[in-house]
Amino acid sequence: MVSFFAGMSELHFVKTSILCAISAGVWNALLLLGGYYLGHNWERIGFYLSTYSEAVTAGVIVFLLVIGGRKLYQSRRKNRRA
């Protein structure tokens, strides 16, 4: 993905390649370290994820419904004034 936008923007090839490699290395290191430290406590993390995932999902749905209802209300209100 980076190469497509880098080519369109005519970025310097060597500099972009070096920065992409550094970025990929940092992300891989973070994911490996996260897996290493979380791997020992996977059962505990799984418990918390299963416990709170339904509440978080419900919260996101309510949030999206409120935002959608608000936009619908505002658009209908705007159309009545016109």
C-alpha cells in the first residue's frame, strides 16, 4: 500500500524503502513482545475479553444509533425549514 502512494507522490525510493523497513521492524517487535508477555496470561485475558466484549459491542451499537438518529433528526429539521 505504501509503495502505491509513494509512487504517486514521487517520493525518493531509497528513503521511503528505509523508512518502511524501520516501520515494519518496529511493528513486528511490538507484536512479538506483546505476544510474549500476553501469552503467559492468555487465559486471564480471554476471560476479560469474553466478559466485556458484549458490553462494549452494545455500547458501540447504542453510540452508532444515537449518532444516526441525531443526523436523521437534523436533516429532517433542516428540510422542514426550507
